Amino acid sequence: MNWKIKKADHDCSFDYFLIFTDYLKNAPSSYDRWKLVNRTIIEGNVCLKKNELARLLSEEIRKYVERIIENSPKVQLPPLLHGKIERINQILNQRRESIGFQEYPKVTLTAAFPPCVKRLYDSLLIGRHISHIGRFTLTSFFLNLGMSIEELLKLYNSASDFDEKLTRYQIEHIAGKKGSGTKYTPPKCDTLKTHGVCIGPDDLCKTINHPLSYYRRKIKLIKDLESVNND
Ligand code: SF4
């Protein structure tokens, strides 16, 4: 990447120095702590902790990988495989309809979010980095609740450093408006546990195996409680 990085001296409270032009390429400057004006700069070099440099590098690597993917020739799937994928998509769509994932209230109830989604949502709002599977989970969760692509884009853009073009592409892909046309649902709890996204499961989590099932059940519990209180 040809970045100009220097290791800091032992008696310095920072770990690395990065020339400010490289810093500006990836710093999420919508956050105060990343704004150049709030950084310590010595002779044109921005002073960074190790984890901050890693954050900037991960962004650069992400862009690099995306460039490679964008410029690669499109691979034609063998007809046999193509047919099987179509069949799997059909089965998935039928199951999704039979489970009734679309039946949610018009207004999103944050109080009914499962702990994993609540945690991802909070991370998004405070600008903490969210892993790829975390972003996929959050986006597919909101889309299945009925949030529009524009609303989601607004949420991501106001609260994070995500690249707008890329974010739109990812949301449209998960919504089934791009690529295979499949509208995705969040991964099951087992998968989220494997990837470390399942954080702080509560008692209700023991009765379900999918974050959307949690949401449906929690809404029912909240409504039941409301009707008891109104009686
Ligand atoms: S058990 Fe499932 S719904 Fe509950 S926090 Fe873990 S992944 Fe989320």
C-alpha cells in the first residue's frame, strides 16, 4: 500500500506515526476523535495507537479487496450448479413465507430487539467497527422488519463511517435487489454463536433459534404485558 508508517520511540505514548496524507485516506473523520484537528501531529505525521493504525489499515485492505473483486472477470456458473442454486432459492423463499417472517408491526420496537441485534445497533450508533457478519445480521434484520433501503442507508450514513456507495450496494444485495434476487434473513443463532455475534443471550434466547423469532416472541410478551396492565 506504500503507506509511510514509522514506529514510535520507546518514550512516546503512541505506537506509530503515519504521514497525514495516508491518514486522511481512511480516517472516519465524521467522528470527533478521528478529525485531524483533534490528533497529535508531529512534523506532518499523525500519532497513532496500534489499534487505530489497524483500523485504518483494515479499511484500506477492504477497499483493495473490493477493487480486485470489481475488476475480476465475471465467473459463469456451470449450468448444473446454476440450476441447483435456483432450486435452493425457491425452497428458501417458500420456507420464508411459511414461517411468516414478514409479519411485523409497522413501527420498529427497539425494546424487542434480541441482545445480539441490540449490541450491533448500539455499536452502529456510537461508530464502533462492526464485523462483516455483524453488518449482514443487522441489515437483514432491519430489512425483514420492513425498513426501507433508504431508511437503512440514512441510519448507516448518519451513524457510521461506511462508504455510501458500498453501503447502498450491500443493502440492495441483502434486500434481493441486486445479484441473485434473494432477500436474505439474518443467520440463525447457532451461526451467530460461532462467529461471536451472540453476546449476552437472555432467558428468552433459550426458547428460540433465530433473532427474528426472538423479536416476534418479545413483541408478543410486551403486548401481553400491556393488556394485563390495561385490565
Ligand atoms: S441466542 Fe440468538 S437471539 Fe439471542 S443473543 Fe444469541 S444470537 Fe441473538
